[in-house]
Amino acid sequence: MNTQELMHDLSTLARHEAQALAAHRAALRERWQVARRTRTFAELLRHQLDLLPLTTRRLADDHRRRMALLRDLLRRLAGFRQATS
């Protein structure tokens, strides 16, 4: 077990978070574009509701990936502590 593997796990988690934030910004930008094109409140609501399944799926995928990365990191930290003790 070495610090290089630990740093790799940390950087992978940080990269995932940066990509997730970029995806959230892009989704928000898309929602604003859709909102600007609508003429009525009912149309706005319908379009925003149409985007919900995509948003829900993206958030669930992000969460699943984040939890897997955190589990890997915690496992690596536990091994790192044992190796340095």
C-alpha cells in the first residue's frame, strides 16, 4: 500500500465531483433555455416535468459512482493505516 494509490483515489474522487458539477451546470443551463422558449406556465411546467426523469437518473448515477469511489477510498485508507502502524 502506498501514498501514490491513495492520491490516485483522491484525485479520482475529485475529478468525479468536478465532472458532476459541470453536468449539473449544463442541466441547469438546459432548463433555463427551455424555460425561455415557453409561452405559457402550463408549457413551462410540462417541459420541466419532462426533464425530471433525466435529472433523477443523472443524480442517481452520480450518487452511485460517488459512493463507490468513497468506499474504495475508505478501504484504501484503512489499508494505509494498517501498513503504517
